[in-house]
Amino acid sequence: MIYDFDYLNSQSLPPVAIIGSGPAGVSLSKTLAQHGIPNLILEAGGFDWSDELQETCRGEVVGDEYWELEFSRLKYFGGSSNHWTGFCRPLDSVDFARRDDLEDHIGWPIQKSDLDPFQSDANEILELPSVKERNVDKDLKEVEFAKSPPVNFAEKYRTFFETSDLSHLCLNANVLSLTAENGRVVSIEVSNLAKDTISVRPKTVVLCMGGIENSRLLLWSNEVSPEPIVQRAETLGKYWMDHPHNIGGHVEFTHSVGEFSFPWSYSFFAPTEEAMRRYQILNACVRVRYGREGASQRGIKDFARAAICKSRLLSDVVEETYGKGLTCGTEIELVWEQQARAENRIELSRTKTDGFGVPRPLLYWEKSPLDYRTAKVAMELLGRHLAGTGHGWVRSFDHIIEAKSHPVQGWMAGHHHMGGTRMAERQEVGVVDANLKVFGMDNTYVLGSSVFPTAGHANPTYTIVQLAVRLGRHLALRPS
């Protein structure tokens, strides 16, 4: 059933409280209902955008240029699914592995095989086919992405909540803080926009608020709760990541090289695990769009342009002589994994609060030398492959070759908020365990991309949904 804030005063509440109604929260609620477990989602917003509530998402960014935080996440039913693009792919096996060749790369406490059993559930929830990949040489593989319609969770699951006796949704219920006693969260402080507050006392709590708000709520709760929620908080808010984006250069194809179909004639290439380890880089995706016309359909101007573009010396002369560069083939978009570093983190502002009196988030975000090197090598791998097979050639931009500062070119990052409450084998290096339970708390879990110890190159929503289904089954099997 769907209720408003006043419901919290008048009803006995289900045993599981889920904070947030985005893909994580809704997928978890649906899974719990399938196992016969009553649950309640506390959603800060209503059915539609609210300027007053969205304003609470404002924050400050220190470091590299980044999106304004208030536009990267949405506070109303459906969460970020109200503006996502639908690109989906599972993480690779190497994304879960510990990398001893990279600094502070702890990997995940689970393997890809632990999430594989939940692919069919994720495919059904997100309305997706399965995806494929193939090695094109020892260093490079072509990968396939699936495209969700995209599923808007508010639209797809509104009727489900209206008619369910097990999954309940409470709107306009903004969670302000958690209180812990004796290793358990015993109450949740909830407020509406009128600033009415109530304490909710569930048996189990799951945070599904996103890759900024999960850290923000735990950081603030640690300050106001008599007993901290995260008892060892050395890593709380830290190891935050996004997927850097950049236009890396141009590619000219002599033959079509992609085997997998995708909207808009895109092909996606990524380094193999062998290449990642040999060159000591992170995962990456080189996204190229290409036409399928053959050489016989090209005119003399096309041949002249192609000949000049193949020579950096000639193309530089043209640029210096005529004051403009050539458009050499089609643009290459780079999307890659960011190094998980403690320096990239969420903190609480000491000077600014939102309309509820909760400190605003302060995001420190900066790319590292490894981030820049990963982008450079990914471009090189594609260039070597095309040149070696005679299927085309690549010209990298100077800032990619130099592997240092990248100019902002449109899409600077993916709005993919990952890390901050990372999953780990022990509490000294993470916030939640392999089952997403907060270390030291008997009844508190965190779900979403904030638990990612590494980012891979794939968009995070697919993995979030897999984790949600896995957590739902875990909670269903856990003794009450």
C-alpha cells in the first residue's frame, strides 16, 4: 500500500524499513515481498519533483570540475531511475578481484559468481536481454551493453505498491538520522516538509539512499547518536568514485569491426584482464560510433582528408596554417574506472545545513595519475588493434597522450556515485560485510553503489539490482 507521512503515527509498522525508493530500494522491497516478508519504504519525496526537497541535495565539490550535486540525484518516488539512460552491463570478473599490482586495491569480498545467479532477476526487473563479449586480440575485447527502455521504477512499480499487502511505501518521509543502542539501530528520525517529526522503530534497517546520501546519513548519525552506527569509521565516506568521461580522439574505420548490435551504431571495446594486469591499468570502455559505408562510396575529398589525418605532422601543419583542425573520422568516447582512493571522499559541511538542519555534503573528487594512464592505454590498445588488422586507425588527442589534465568536454563523469560505504572482509578497511551488514550492527544494512569497493567500467544500476535481489534473499533466510 501507499501512504503519506501521517501513516507512521497511526499504524504498526512492518519489520523491515528501507530508506529510499530508487532501483535499490524498490528491487529489495519487491524481492522481500516475493519471500513473504512485510516491508516499508521511507521515501523523502512524493510522486513528483519538489523544489523545496530537491534543494536539500545541494552540496559543494572540491577538486576537479564536477556536476552540481543537487542535479545528480533525485528525491522523489523512483529516485535516480527518473533520469537514468538505461545502459546496463554486469561487472567483469576482474572487477571483483584483489589487484596486488595496484595501490590500495582490496577488491570485493565476493566474486562475480556470487552475483551471477541473480542475473535473470535483474534482467526481468530492468527489462533486459543478456549481454555478450568476445576477445578481438589478447589485449582487447568487444563488449556488449544492453539498453533498458529505460525502466522508470515509479511508473513500473506504482501499481505494485498500491495493491501489495507486503510492500508498503510511505511518501514525504525524510530520514534525518539513526539512533543506535547495544549494537542495533533502535530508531529512525523521520520528518516531513512541515518539520513534523516522528521516531520509527523497525527491526531491520536498510539504507538505499544513493552514493552520497548513504554516507551523509551515516556520518551525521555517528555524530548525533549516543552510540555510533559505524563503530570503526576510518573508511566511512572515503574511497568515493565516479566513471570519468572524456573525448579521447578520433577513429577512422576501413571496415566495420563490431559484431554486436546496439542503438546508434555504437561499438564498445575494453582491455582484457591480461592487458589490465600487464599494463597495470584499471578497467575502461572505449565507445565508438561508426558509419558502415565502404571505400567505394567515398569521394576524393574524403580520401585526401583521410590521408592527412593519418599523419599527425600533416594534420598539425593544416591546423597551424588554416587555424583549425580536421575532423578525422568519428569521436571516441572514453569511460573508465576510477581509482578508489581515500582522498576522494564525502564529508559533512561545518558551515552549511539543509532545510532540516542536517549538514550538507562536501565532496572531494580528483582524478589520479592512474586514472589518466588508464585512459591513455585504453586508446592505445584500440589503435594498435585497428592498425594491426588494417581495419582503421586512431588519432588520440594530446591531453590523452600526455596523461595528465583532461579538459572538460561535455560529459565529464557519469553521475555514477560509488564508494563511501564500501564492502570489505573486515571493518578496518570497509563499512559493510559481504552481506551488506554494517560491521558491529546486528540489524543495519547498506545497499547501492556506495558499497562498491571498485567501479569497473559498467554503469552501476545492473549490479545494484543484483545486490538488491541477493540481499532480499539473505534477509528472507536470516533467523528473525
